[in-house]
Amino acid sequence: MLGSTYGTLTTDSRRARVIACGEPPGPAVHGRTDAGERDVSGRPLHADVPDLDRFFRPESMAVVGASDTEGRPNAGVTRRLMGWAERVGARLYPVHPSRETVFGLPCRPSVGDLPEQVDLAVLLIADPLPVIEQLADTKVRFAVAFASGFAETGEEGAAAQRRLAEAVGRSGLRLLGPNTNLNAFEHFRDDLDGPAIALVTQSGHQGRPVFALQELGIRLSHWAPTGNEADLETADFISYFARRPEVGAIAAYVEGLKDGRSFLLAADRAAREGVPVVAVKVGRTEAGARTAASHTGKLTGADAVVDAAMRQFGVVRVDGLDELQDTAALLARARPPQAEGVVVYSISGGTGAHFADLAAAGGLPLPTLGEAKQAELHQWIPDYLNVANPVDNGGHPVGDARGRKIIDALLADPSVGVLVCPVTGPFPPMSDKLAQDLVDAAERTDKLVCVVWGSPVGTEAAYRETLLGSSRVATFRTFANCVTAVRAYLGHHRFTASYRSPFDEAPRTPSPSHRKAQALMRPGKRLSEHAAKQLLRAYGIRVPREQLVTSAAASVRAASLVGYPVVMKASAPQLAHKTELGLVKVALTSASQVRDAYRELTDIARYEGIDLDGVLVCQMVERGVEMVVGVTPDDLFGPTVTVGLGGVLVEVLRDTAVCVPPFGEHQARAALDELRGRALLDGVRGAPPADVDALVEVVLRVQRMALELGDDLAELDINPLMVLGRGQGAVALDALAVCR
């Protein structure tokens, strides 16, 4: 576990403007997203940023169902809310129909009897629905419902939650919950400084480890326990926190996303503001089997889509709560990197080599120090020890003035942005001096200094007082968490430095291709290969020369026009995969072969009971890299675009990447870089480099198709897409399309 604060984040221009001008966090608009600018599919392009200031810092609040009967749950909650209201300076009004006072405060019989319009109503009642309209009449801005028994209990509870959400929607107030808890009303330490972590959790208990970081000197500013999200959701709080000047990072524990588009818009807001979002998203395994006709439909699982969406918008996904703690704390507090290189410095060759192995496997750049720097280090380190990176000092230099000189020399190297010192166990007094040297050196540099304190005890003064007492050293308890956090730190700053919001580039109006494509759609039907290729052609995606024929004689004439050699395929809407049935013939070079192929294809179709619309005679395209590009619907995010290695092995290799619209050229190229077989596009074993630009263009055109055709296009599969040599383009050799 990470155990210290870090140096103050360099104030950027956006935060300076907020502090200097008091820029408001955004308009108070009910609903998930505003009704302003929309993309070609009709979905919003801008995040609604709810004004939650009066939720977290109300001037007045009501506690509905307040009690002071000792031993009853509501009494303990009421007492806690009274303490919280006193800390934030809010006037608190107990509400209960049968009490005159609660803990000495005058009690109102109903919310209609409140002496003023309150900012926040906390509902300690089993059924919040009847109170919602009363709250609306009194212009209450926010409400919190703790009651359970809603969507978490099954269909009956889900129906009750829908009724609650509808009532809230009509009321104009904003609701947290139901099935939430008291975490929003925790006691946050006010004696800590520096950028803070804002916390969003759907399960309150899962946020406890992050909240406990305050005990190690790391500031927290907010905690939003979203519960069942009948109204306010994770995305609302991410959007709000991203605009808060005191927030350095947002940590989230997400069990399920309420709305994919809202999440993308919120993540985009955070990326624009340069505020990192670190999330644990449970549910990596597929909850159920997907039934799909296309290759890409079978390959794209729900979690792969969530992963892609987070990656595209810079959300750092981690697996455990310990990683959430350490990574969020580092991203919140550390200054931007001065360089990408990581240097590993230890008193043990074995320790340094072990950490270096993990760091390299984790993708951290470990530059070899230059000869001049190595010669400088050998002034203080024996010549027989390795100082190229990792740097092994042999132990003894730590005990005297040489130790600090070595650290300063490493931090002075221009290729080094991060220094990591793994300490597997305490060895006083040398470890005490090492810790102090690292702390002192960190105070004099803008570069990140990390220590992994490996002692299982954790009570040593060097750890508890020196390292945890530093505002500049990042202290971890495990190698793995250090690697994860540093990788996220470098990746976040690399991402934000080049971030261009894909929402700014998303198409607003339909293209001329859309009108052509609509005429080709057949609602509720699967298109034949020939019809699917016409759909691609409408969007400027290249297909082979081909003709659809219905006789052997016509097939011979078509082959002459297309040009030998040719490929012949049976064509029918119900034929998703033709090769398995022997309904594809390749490399035909003569009229006799074409006639025979036509007869064989039609005979097989007749035997299989397939009603053909004809036989395709196609140009044969032989040399290139076979890829697959497709569109698959996702329940949360809508249409998604998949790209990967194609051909007959697509389902065997399963080497695909997902892009979630909207995305731009940069995101499309990044998806290609995720493929294990990416090197094939660069040319291997003497093969020429493929036309990656043409492949990217196809991916972008498929995205446009998915957005414009929207709900009319259930699935699309281009397999194979033959990517030719550089400058020669890409050709869709086969296609499958399913209309809704």
C-alpha cells in the first residue's frame, strides 16, 4: 500500500483560471446529458456537469424520519448527520410527524412545514417515493435515499426503482440512491494539503481502503456512494469532480455502468481537464453467451468494450483496491514527468534485477545510462558492480556521504524521470540513512522518487516517520503496485499531452452515403454478400470487381469482364459462412472451370436447401494482409467497431481490438497497435509493408456507417479485408450485414 503524499501538482492554466476567476463548475441541468449539440446518431456531444456544490456543502438540510430513540438505527444516523452539518456549517431541521424535538432541535411534522427552502433532504424512511413530490413542492435541490429493496432485489424491486426514477425526473430535484449509505457524510481531514482524491463508489465498503489514505497523509475531498443510481450516477460525479480545482485525481469503484454514453462524456470531460480517473470495474468475465452471426459479434465481449472505452478516454483501469489506492494517490499528487525513463537503484543486485524484470515486463522504459554517467557513478560505487540500470551500489556507500551523491547523480540524468528504490527489508542504521537521503533529494527535484518498503512489519521509524512523513516521496509496499502506478503515471501524462476529444470530430449531419445506404437496407433481414458489398461501396469502401449471375453462360461472360483468375461464391442472405459448405471456389483460370464451378455451387446449394439469389464472380485479390473489421452492438455503448487479424483463423487467433464511437484516427491507430499480430502490417519475412493508412480509413468509414445507420444496422462483418501493399489500398473481399 502506498504510504505518503507527494509534491504539489504543478498548477496548470485551467486550474489557475478556476481559482482566480471563480469559474463555476457548470450549469445545473437535470438529466444525464444536456439537450444541446448532438452527433449524427442523435446522441449528445457534451457532458452535463451538474452543480453539486450545495449537495456536498449545503447551507441547510432536512433529515426526514429523524429520531433520537436510543438503540434505533435512525437515531445513530441522525446524530451523525448533525455532527456533519455542524462541520460544514449547515442548518439542520429534523422532520418527523410524531415528534416535537429530536436531540433538542425543534422537529417539523413534514417537509412542507420547513421554515426555509433547504438544499438537501436526507430520507431515513423505508419508501421515499411518497416524499419526492413534497420535496419538489418545497423546491428542495437534492435528496439522499438510503432505503433498500429496489433494483438489487429483482424485477419487482426494479419496477419500484423505475417508478422512483420517474418521480424524481418529474420533480426537478436530484437524488442520490436508493440503496446508498452515509459515506458522503464522512469526516474528511482538513489538515492535509495538496491535490486531493475524489472518490466514487457503488459499494460503500469498497471505498474504505481509499478513504483510509488520509491516515497516511493523503488528502480526500469528496466521497459519492452512488448506490443504485436511480438518478445521479457515477458519470455525474466524475464530470463534477473533474471541474473542482482541489481534485487531483478521481478514484472509482464501479459495479455496473448506468449509461455508456454518459460515462464516455464524463471521461472526456476529465481528459479535457487533465484530471486522471482510476477505476476498478468488476465483471471482467462474460455474464452470458452472445448470439451473433458475425465473427466480430462472437469475439467482442462486454468487458472488452468497457476496457476499450476506458482506454480511449484515458481512464486507468486497475484490478484491486490496493492498486486503486496507490495509483490514484500517485496520479493525484505527483508532478508531471520531466522524462519517461525509470532508473532502479538498490543496495542489492538481486533486488534491483528483480524489480527491473517486473518493470520491463510491465512496460516501464528502463534506459541504459550513458558511459559518462556510469563513469560518474563509479566514483562512489565499486567498478565490479553494474551501474547501467539497474544500479547496484553494493550497500556500503549508503552509510556515508556517497549515498546522497549517487541519488543526486541519478536524478540529474536527463533520460531519467523516475527513480525507484526497492528496499526488501530494514537494515538499520543504513536503511534509516538511505530513507532520509531519498527524502532530502526528493525535496530538491521535480522528478518522481519512489520507494518500495518491503518490510512486512511496517512499524520502522524509517518507514513510518521518514518516508510517510515526506510530501515528496511516493512509498509503496509491493513491487507490483509500484509498477502499476508508475506505468499509469507516465501513461496519463502522455495521453493528456496529445488528447483531442473525439466528440469534437464526431459527425453532426448525415453524409450523402447515408441516403444511398438507406435504400439498400432490408429491415429485419440479413443481406447477401453482394448486397452487403453494395452497402460498403455506398460508404466508399473498396470491393473487388464482381458480377452476380444466374446461369453458367452468364458466369463465363462475367469472368471475362472481371478478368482471370476469378473467385466464385454462392450468394444468399442466409449464407453467413460459405467456406464450410464448399460454396467458394478460388483461382479459376478458364471458362470451363467457371462453368463447372457454377454447376457445382448450385448443386451444393440445392442439396443443402439454400435458395440462392445467384453466384458471384469476383476479381481474385491474392497478396496482402487479411484483416477483419466489423460493427457489433453493445447494450451500454451502442455500436462498437472491431478490427483484427482476419481470414479463416479469425476465431482461432481471436486477435482483435475494439473501438467505441466516437473515435478519431489516433484512436484507430492505437487499436491496431494493441494487436498481437501488428507486425504483419509492417511486413515480415520479406513481405512489403501493408497500407495501414487505407486500413485506418476503412475503420473510420465503418464507424461513420455505424453512427449513421444507428439502430437499422444490427451487425456488420468485413472478413477478409485484404490490406494491400503500402499505397495500394484495402479491398473488402467478403461482407456480412444484418439489418434490424
